[in-house]
Amino acid sequence: MNRIVEQTLLYDFYGELLTEHQRQIYEAVVLNDYSLSEVAQDLGISRQGVHDMIKRCGRILADYEEKLHLVHKFVSIREKVNQIHSLTRNSGQESKESLMRQIEEISNGILEEL
């Protein structure tokens, strides 16, 4: 997965678990693409302090994912839903019974993940 997409998903799922200060810095640098220097100047802290906070937040978010696996489950379910969409769009190429069996297998996989 693209690093930026991964960071965004981690933040979407676990960002509310960060402190307000951590969220402010993480959003500015990672999501809004401000430089470390710009954020440091705006907040009156050192550039190194901003860098350290970004690294710490990244570790915190990754730790939550390691324990809860919400992003992994989300991505997996999204892929399976896309498979179902693909099967239904191409349904003229296969028998209805075969199509229904494939959709049932995919949907059972989704239900197991939930």
C-alpha cells in the first residue's frame, strides 16, 4: 500500500486517539503537507520537536493497527466488495449458478472478517 494512503487510513481510524496537540502537528505535516519548519514556526517549537512528534504519532498509530487490525480488515473487505462488483458487471460471461456461488464465497469471507 502506498505510504501516504497508509498514513491517511491509520489516521482516519485511530487519529481521535491522539492528543489534540499530536493531531494538530500530524495533520499539518502528513495530511496538509506543511513543512516541519512551517509547523515549528506556527506552534513556537523546534523543527526537531515537530519531527519527533510525527515519528511518535506514526508509531502510536501503527501500534493501534498492530493490536486492532481495523485498517487491514477495511482494505480486505473493500477488495472483496470490488470483486463482487466485478462479478456482477461481467455476469453475462458465466452461468447464474456459478456467479451466485462465487458471490456467496466472497460474502462469507466478508462475514468471517467481521
